[in-house]
Amino acid sequence: MLITPRPGTDRQNLLDALRTVHTAASNERGRGYTSAYGRLLGYLEWALRSAQQLRNLVSAEDLTALVLTKRHDTLLDGVGHLAGSEQQRLVNLLVDQELAERDEALKAAIDLLRSLMNRWDGPEWFVVADSSFYIQNADKLEDVDLHKVLGLPSGEHIRLLFPITVVDELDGLKEAGKHRPRWRAGHTLGLLDGTLNGSLSGIWRRSRLTQDEVRGQISLEIVLDPLGHVRLPLADDEIIDRAVAIQSLAGRPVRLLTCDTSQHTRGKAAGLQVTKVPAKDPGSEPDWEAQDSPGNGTRAKRRERQAADAAGRQGDAPAG
């Protein structure tokens, strides 16, 4: 499972803590007890110590998935009445199954975190763009010069990350009523599909040497939600939350690209580096007085045409 570190968490400290908790779970599972009740108390002590070690490093949802599960709550509730000899077999089975599953979950979390740390350890700039950038930016994604937008030297490498909530938003916009969002969303998703070809990451533009300069590599990557993750009510908040989590896991700053003023403010408040990209120029300001004057509206013009048509039909009618 993908861990969501708390803001400011050092990823190496997180990895070390997960390893410590995982080792303790393995040791607890293999420890011999003279009674099932003693085994239950030993497990509950492991869970308490593990929760204390991880509480300030991972989200509450991760802590529940890794340590404080529903079965943990059931076993904790049974402390006062599971001491009878007729219940020892049940207690042993429950504790052993719980520790086995905690062992597996912790190992999976450690393996994925190590994999991310290795994959996200290169000399790259990490960038997350929200949906407004893909829809409202003056250039479609295929034509965007990310180095220019971000103010980076052309030889720098960039990893453009797509939290899955952004992908879901773009999928929804493909069905939007307005032509521009629908087309831009389809274009962006098509480019993403073509680059990744079913994988989570891939190289969009490889490093190359032109006549004038070196162009850095640009990679694309979809970042899935952690197992059991509950999204925030507002998509904009969810995107920032995911970007902050990526920042901790990657151990480097994450740049947020947006065309929205509110998202710019939210990102800054969350500790992200934000680039506010100007949206497509709406053109010159209309002549509001002329638009607001009586008789110049769309309905008035339609009524005027209808009246003219009616007058024409009367003029063409034969004389009685």
C-alpha cells in the first residue's frame, strides 16, 4: 500500500520506523506464550507501541490500515472476557491471523516505499498540474514548453505527475458540454495513454541535443490513491493533499501548475512551490454600454427578425 506521510515527515525516518514495526510484528508472531490470553496481551502491547511509533509519521487512515484494524478493536474489546480456557483456540487463531496480515501489510508498504524512493531519486524536477492547466493554458499539452513555463534551464529533467484524481477530473470533462474543455481533456488523456501504454510511468520526451541547446527528459507518471484512501470533498483540496504527500515521499519540492487564483493560494498555504500560469487571453473588453443598451440583446434581435419576417409575409399576401 502507498503510505501518506504527514507533512514534513522525512522519508528515511518513515522507512526506518516501518521496518522496526514490521520486525516487531514478525517477532511477536513467533514468540511462545504459556496461554492464549498472554498471547493476546502481547499482541495488544505490540499494536500500542507500533501506533505510538507511527502516529506522527503517517495519516490516520494509514495507521488504521497498518496497525489499528477492525480486528484489533475486536480483540481489544475482548480483553475483559477472553481469558477462559474454552476460548483459547479462538484467541490464538484471531491473534495469529491478525499478526500475519499486519506482517504482510507492513512488508508491502515497505517494499513500495523503497521502490518509490529508488524511482524518485534521480535529478528531476517534480511537477503536479491541476485540471485548469490542461484545460485553460494557452497551449495544449502537446505544444507546452514545460521548461519555459516553469522557468527552468532547458537541460533539466522533469517528471510530470498525474494524481489519479486529476485523471478522473479529465475523464469527467470529456463529457462536458463546452467544446474546449471536452477537446482539451480528450487530448491530454490521449497523450497520457499514448505515452504510458497501460503502465503507470513512461518517458514522454527523451533527452536530446538540438543545434542550440540540450533538452532535458520529460517523464509522465500516474500516482494512484493509497489503499483505503478517502478523498477530500473538494477536488482542488485533494490535488494539493496528494502533491504534499508526493513531496514527502520524493524528498524534494513539488511544483504545482495551475491557472486558478484560488488554487494558487491553497498551494502556497500548503507549502508547495506554485506557478500560476495565465489562462488563454479572453480578448479585448467588450463595450458594456452598447451590450446593455435596450434593443441590442439577443432576444431583442430575434424579435426584430421575427417581426421583419412577419411583415414580409403580409406584404407578399394577394390583395383581397
